[in-house]
Amino acid sequence: MKPIEDSPKPEQAPPPRVSVIIPVYNQAWCIRDTVASLLVQTLRSLEVILVDDGSTDESWAVLNNLVAEGHRTPIGIARQSNQKPAVARNNAAECARGEYLMPLDGDDGLHPEALEHFVRALDKDRQAGFAYSDQQLFGDASWVERSEPWDPARLAEQNYIPVASMVRKAAFDVVGGYRPEEEHFSDYGLWLSLAEHGYHGVYVPKPLFRYRRHFQSHSLGVSPPERERLMGIVRRNHPKSFGGNGSK
């Protein structure tokens, strides 16, 4: 992976509260919109780390331009061969200096007050491993999708936590981050891992995450057989969450 390039240099500023980590794959058409939603956050203590996951379009050029523009918010970029989002997120997390990690996909965005609300929730509950919210769909669909209050038993039945949920970095490091073999469901696996290590989630009942619905949406491209195969991996990886039955 190409080393992180950022602006300004890390030694010129204290560590931020939040590191936003973003995998980018062939998203030259939308990544500026995603970054724009971060540059207007009411919480100013943040950095943005973007990892180009072997894009074949102009994504890398766009990322370099974002760095060259010298935004007030530090923007770091790195490049790797195509290894899927989980690996890109893990690599970004290794470079992160923030107390909290905010995973975000390269075609999505955040409400301007999102980071402020998430940080406030995690600062208030020091035993919580992550904070999550409702999500506002936009693009090919437009509605608010509500989440639910934290319940680990319910989580074992269904993943109701958005991928863009703020994680305490210390907790992320304890569980070892994302598991690449879980692919499309690596975020689900992360929430399960955190629960298995005694961390709980904090629900912020506001539409803070903006999820872009379009024909290339990551979650829409999983066939039923592939979904079942990947869920089998998730069950085997998290037998504690599924009643000890890893083969279910």
C-alpha cells in the first residue's frame, strides 16, 4: 500500500478526536461529495483517510487533488491493490490517530452534526464500543430507515446497525478490526466481535448517516447463494453470538 500522504503533516497538529476511514473503488464520480460532507462537520477535530482500493477510473487523481487543495481538515490518502473494503478499512485504521474511527463508504455521506452527536454519545458512555444512528437514504430512494436500541440478542437475528457507525479505536484494536473473509458482511462481523468482547452500542435516534442508493450499491449486489455462503462464514466466526452453533 502506498504510504499515507496528508495535509497538513500530522506532527503539525494534535491528534484529532475522530478519524474518518473511507475505502474508495472506482468512485471518482462521487467521492468529492462524500468528502464535502466531512468538511462541513460541526465537530472540527477530525482527519479523513481515504484508501484507493485498486481503482481503474480516475479515483486516485481525484484523491490527490483533494490533498493538493489544502483543506483545513487533514486529508490522508493511500493506495493498495484491489483487496475489498474490509482490508482498505483495516489499513486506514492502522494509520488513524483519532480516539474514534468513523467508517464511511466512498459513495455515502454524513449529516453535518453526525460526528458531534456520535462523539458526545461515546464520551458520555465510556463502556460503549460504538455508536450508531438511523440512516437517510438518497439517490435512487429517499426515506429514513430507523435502527433500534442496542440488543445483542436482536443483533444475532439481524444486522440493524449501519456500516457508518462510530467505533472506539481501542475497542476496534482489541477485536482485531474487520475480517476480510466476511466481505459484504464485515461490518456485521465487527459489531458481533465487539459484543462478544463485552462492548455495547449506543443508539442515537437521528438520521445522521446518509446512504446513497444506486444501481452499484454494495449491499444490493449480493446474490442469495453468495449471501448464504458469507453468512455461513459469519456464523462460524462468531459462535458465541449464535448460541455456540457455528455451523448453523
